[in-house]
Amino acid sequence: MIVIGLTGGIASGKSAVSEILVELGAVVIDADKIGHETFRPSSDAWREVVAAFGSGILGENKEIDRSKLADIVFHNPEALERLNSIMHPLMHRTVEQRIEALRGQGVEVVILEAALLIEANWTDLVAQVWVVVASDSEVIDRLRTQKGFTEEQAKARIGAQMPVAQRSKYADVVIENNSDLDSLRKSIDGLWQKFHFPENN
């Protein structure tokens, strides 16, 4: 089994790449979904995060309101570091367990889709790192049209991330996604064939 870490900045197109890879026969572990699961009320992570940031981050049914939490951490590097120090080790263990379970099922290609793969030091979980990149102008346009962000909000999110050039230093493969879905699909098909991954039956 090979495990590929798929990462990239906001609105770079990681999810689109994941969907194409699933069509080709890969199984995807979505770190964002694991983060949601880890946040479930009364879990260890939930208790630690509420203790760190206060009950003001809670919404209905005592669930953590991720938008409220994001408003805090995206404007405060120390708060973001504190949140990551709680979440990343817990999520790492969960991801490791999922990988081993898939190995036991005979899965041949696993994609770990994680925006913070590099920042969270999860590269020990993967054999290759694939980084999806898009130009700032393309990302801003996507965030404005798909998420309703203002240009200022989009630039703030981009600025809060690891720079593309720095992230790309860790990459075994860099996937440029500045065009349409058909072009992206051709790129991913080519990579699948290049690495001789099994055909999806």
C-alpha cells in the first residue's frame, strides 16, 4: 500500500483532486472530517478546546462553532498555535489508525487529504507529498465566488497560510490548478499512470 499526502492552500483545489483520485481507485482519508469528529461534544479534544478558548465558541447543542473559533485563531498566531497543539496530536493518532485499518483491508492507494499536512508534521504518515497550487488571483476569485469572501478576507486567509513556495519545497509532486476541471483531470490521470498505480476495476 502507498499513502500519499495531499495538501495545498485554501481554494487550491485539493477536494477536486481527491474526487478524481477516488474515481481512479484511491481511498481518501479527509483530515478535515476527522477534525469535525474529534470536536464532538464531551470528547477529550472538545474539553481541551473549550477550556482553552471559553464557552463563547459553543453553538447549539454544545457543539463547537468552527466559524467562531476561526475568528479567534486566524487573527491571533498564539491562539492558533495553542489550538494546533491540542488538535494535531489527537488527529495524528486517529489518521494512523485509519491507515492501518485500510492496510488490513488490502487497499492499495490511500490519499491523506490534509491542508496542514506539513505544518502539523504529519509527513511521517505518508510516502509521497502532493501539493496542489493555484495563483493568488485564482484563489481570491474562487473565494469570492464560492465562499462569498471579500477580497480583503481572501487575502487575509492566504496571508495566514504557509507560503506556496515554502510548501512546495516538501513536495514530491506539485499539481498546478489554475485552469478548468478537464485540465486538472488530465494532470491527475497522467500522475496515476506515471506511478503505475492499479487501475480501478
